[in-house]
Amino acid sequence: RGVYKYYAEEIKEIENTRPFSKNGYKIPTSQKKVHKALTLEKIKTLINYTTDDVKKQRAVDFFVFSCEMAGMNFHDILHLRCENIVNGRLVWVRGKTADTTNEKQHRNVKITSRCWNIIRKYGIYNENTPKAYIFPILADSLSEKQMYNKKKTWLRDNVNTPLKQVAKELNMSEFTTYFARHSFATFAYEHGATLPQIKDLLGHSDIKV
């Protein structure tokens, strides 16, 4: 503002275009974010989906896993370790809040029978190796940048791309991992969960979110 004021006094041509004047530039208000979710009917279609295509089946299984585990973020799924399974439940800290100065959001969700099957199918669970990743995709030997690139590439090639293929096969609109979190909210609400309960499970601070 100071720089603009200095030169505005020197260049009279821009005297009437001051962005900081009463009638000057105004920061546009942001549009309300629309959360994407699948309908209950489509969620059930995915739960019952079977195929011989390994990538498609794995993508759908991980999507269903996210939905049933209270909309668990895929970042958190890939970072799950054996120590996160406690008495038949998954206990973890949301990665989105892990490195913040605000209160960390702890999640504690019962593992459904379907999710246990997914863990057995794609994962390695051994209570004697608590620090081992449940799904052997990441490795502690990777640098932070390598870890980021690994997750990004794996999710693109093994989940999001196959999900788009599944959507086309089932005559559904395209959907990605982003839909899973809020599809859980749809599924839970249709099965009797209250909005405050869903808010707590998703880790939202406000019911309006």
C-alpha cells in the first residue's frame, strides 16, 4: 500500500484507480465448498462389486475400507501401523492434525468384518512387529519427499485411475478417493447416526462442515 501510494502521487493517471480507496478493489468472497459423496445405493453397489481385475478390485476395496472406517483419509490408511490395532479397533491420530499446534484429533473405530478381510487380503498384521506398516506400501527408509511421491503415485495408479474405470463400467459418474470420506457420512446417516455423531467421527469442529 505504501509503495502504491508513493507512485500514485507521482503518476496522476492512476489517481482514480486506487485499489485501497473506499470504492477500490474488494477481495471476492469464497464460494461455499461442496462436499462430494456417493448415494447409499451406489455405496452398496461398490460393497457388492467383484471383478477378476486385480487393480479395480483393490481400488474398490480400499474405497470401501475408507468408508467403513469412519471416512478415514487415504493418507492415514497408508500410514497405519500394526500398533494402531488395539482390541479389534483402529486407533490413530488424523494426519491432518498430527503436526499442528492445535489439539490433535484422535480416532477410535471398530474394525468391521469386511475391513478385517481387506487387511488380511492386502496387509500384513503382526502384533509382534508394532512399527510395521499394515499395508506394505511405504517404508521408513524413504525421505519425506520420496514418501510424498510414493503416496501420490500409488493412489493415482492403484486407486483413483481404476476407480474411474469402475465408474464407467457401472455407468456411474466419476469418483475418486475424495468421495469416500463424505460417502461415509451419507452411509452413517442413512443407518441412524445423528449429525453430531457423524461430526465427531469425521473430526469436524462444526456440524455445518
